[in-house]
Amino acid sequence: MAIGVVKTDCGLVSGEEKNGITVFRGIPYAAPPVGALRWRAPQPAAKWEGVRACTAFGDMCIQNGGFVGMDAFLHHPQSEDCLYLNIWTPANAAGEDLPVHFWIHGGGFHGGLGDEPLYQGVSLVEQGEILVTINYRLGALGFLAHPALTEEDENGVCGNYGLLDQIAALRWVKKNIRAFGGDPNRITINGQSAGAMSVAALLASPRTNGLYSAAILQSGGPRPGARTKDEAQAYGLAVQKKLGCASVAEMRALPAAAVLEATKPEPGAPLAFGPVVDGYVLREDPYDAFLAGRIGQVPVLIGSNADEGLFAPVNGDTFEAFEADAKRYFGEDYAEFCALYNFTSENFSRAALDVQRDFAFVNIRHVLRTLSRVHPCPVYQYYFTEPILLTNGTFVGATHSAELFYVFGTLDVLGGSPVEGDALAVKKEQPQYALSAQMGRYWVNFVRRGDPNGSGLPVWNPAGDGEYMHFSANDVKSEQTRRPARVAFIENHRPD
């Protein structure tokens, strides 16, 4: 019998049960951050009388386009009133002490939502974990800094409202999850892309002690360059000038759409918003905290995909632009770079992606090797190379976000509407579904006990000696590198 009405600290909630899993959609974990609460730390949600039917997802944070598919804008209302979370639980009653998987979506800190079909990992929940997904403030609404905002906050918070939302959601889960059948002492925080950068920030923040038991960082995580307080506040003053406002009070009175329009990302320009080293939420760049081991003392799992091409110091949209940047960066070793990567005008796209991929891989391996020497808990790395399989049978690369469909067991939503019935049964005979099931087991094991290993699975060794788990449909095994000459070259040129 599925769990029924649940008592939270704000009131009673009911969900919707299907096949032994109860889903609670749109539970408020904080007050709506609107009006006078715009650009303030999240406040407690109001209490309610009676039973609140949590059967519809809450609004996603209002945002500029370009960070989620158009389906999200067509089918998901958006507003400033967005601080809601969702819970999938297989529990039949409170107190079953099931492990909790706390998911933070990506989107460059400018977009995204917690209830995309991609993240609705029923197959994970069927294995005995509770899945929680959240919305949090984004872009200027979540990360705008300004000297007046810093001054008015009792803790001197500067532009980290989106991170404080995540912390508020974690605190809510810690306080309430036992009523949903969860174990408040086994909460694994997991995120991808900007969500992984969020996890890195939460691991480095002094505000999160005791809120989690393990951490997963997918296709993202610690990298140098967190905004300083001065940088963030200077940009906030520029935004104020662009809005034509005389004060923060006037900025708060503007429609959210006006703030978004004034802070719309320029094509090709670096994104303006993200975590700030403000001395309260973050005392240092999370990248530095990782290298020094000044993070939560819990097991960590982190990895990347083969065809992401993110965060590399060599860039360029054309062969000529990339060539000039590569000559600048590699200097006297430019010829060696060309030979190793077959860098020619005809092979430009592949070579550029390969070198960017190797920078991402080497950066993660460097962080984990360094962390392993000072971290008392095991650290695991993965490398995902399986191309996305679309519903029409075609493949694209192992791109940014590709592994999510495998981890969450949502391959059936790739390429449009979910595949069902006989078509789905045929599709599940493909090896990609076996890989998805295998990866799901590893992730559930890690959520359950901070160790991905389990019966019948290839052994996944910790990353201290440079090992990682390679994931593809035909090759799941622990290894050290697939391209030793290239990796050694990039390691010699890794930016400090």
C-alpha cells in the first residue's frame, strides 16, 4: 500500500500514486520570492490548513530562452513564484529510512527546471530510493549582486540567492523527508552542468554542514573563476544603470520580465550570473576548496562526457579563429598539437571537439587526483562515451547532458514524445537500455551507501591512482586513459 497523506512542517500534503510510487508535485519549500522578497534570502513557506493536494508541478523560474527546450516554455508556466520541490517515493509509510537522491538541474544558472521528463527517474525510485527535484531562482533573479543588497542583508549575502534556495530546499528535505519514508542522514546531492557547479559550491559552503551524506557531479563541477564580490557588485551597478532605476527599491518594483530583458545573455558572451565568493555562502572559490580538501567530508562521484567540449582554454568558431587561439595557447608546441589531433581545415570540427574534451577530462582527473590525497572519503570518476540514441534510430554524439537519459532511465523520452507499447518493448532490446539499467544501479548504490559497486557489476575503483569507469553500450570497465599521448600533452598544458 502506497504512502498516503503526509505531515510536513507547514501542513498536510497528498500526492498521486501509480504502480507503487507516490509523486508529490509542487511542494513549497520557501515563501514566494516576490515583491519585497526579490533578491533576499529565502523565507519560510506559509503554513496552510487542511490537506494540500500536490498533484501539479510548481511554476519554473521565469527565465530568458535558450537554456531549455521550447517544450518547457510551451507546457510549463513560469514566474518568480518558483520555490517548489517534487518527491517520488516508493515508501508505504513514514520511517522506512530510504536513501534520498536530491537533484539540482543545470542550465548555466540562467535557465532550467526541476521537473523535466528527463529527470523523472522512476526506474531509480523502483530500486528503493527517494528522488527529490527542485526549482531555484535563476539569472538576475537568483544571482544579481549589488552593494545596497549586500548592505541590507544581515549576513552580507551577495548575489547567491539561487544557492540559498538550494540550501533552503536541502534543509526542508532534512527536516521533512522521514515523513515520506526517507532517511534524513542519507541525502546525496547530485547535479549536472550548472547543477554540478552548484553541488561543488554546496560542498564548499560552510552553510551546508550536516545536510548531505554524499555528492555526485555530472558534466560540470569545480573549475576556477568564481565571481568575486567586487566583480559581481560592479555588474549589478551596471544593470541598475541599464534599467534606469535610482535605487534597489525601484528595481524590485519592476516586472521580472524587464529585469530579464536587461540582462539577456549576449550571443557568444560569457554568462553573467553564477555563484559569488561573498564570505558567507562561499568563503573561497569552490575550485580552490576542492584542491585543498576544504569540502564536505563525504564520498564524491564526478565525471564527464566524450563530446561536451566545455570549459577549454582554446576556442574558436572557425578554423582560422581556432588556429589563432591554438597558436597563442600552445606556443612552440603548436606543431605537436596539430600532429596529435590531426588539426587541419578539413578535420577542424572533430579536432576542436577532441582537444576541448581532453581538457575537460584532464581537469576533472587533476581535481580528483589532488582531492584524493587530502580527502578522507572515496572519490570516483566516470567517463561517458555512448552517443545519444534518438527515437528515430539515429545517433548523435555523447554530448553535454547525454548521460542523463541513461542515469535516470528516461531513454524513451529522447527525440520527442515517450515511446510506449510494442515500440518501446522492441526498443528496450537495444544495448543502450542495458547500459542505462547498469548506470542506474551504480547511481542507486552510491546514493544508498556512498559506494557505486554492487553484485554483478564491474568493479569501479576509486580515482586516486587515475582510474575511472568507462561507460558505453559495449564497454563498461575501469581504466586509466583511452588516449595516453593526447592526455599527457594536455596535462602538460593544463591551465593552473
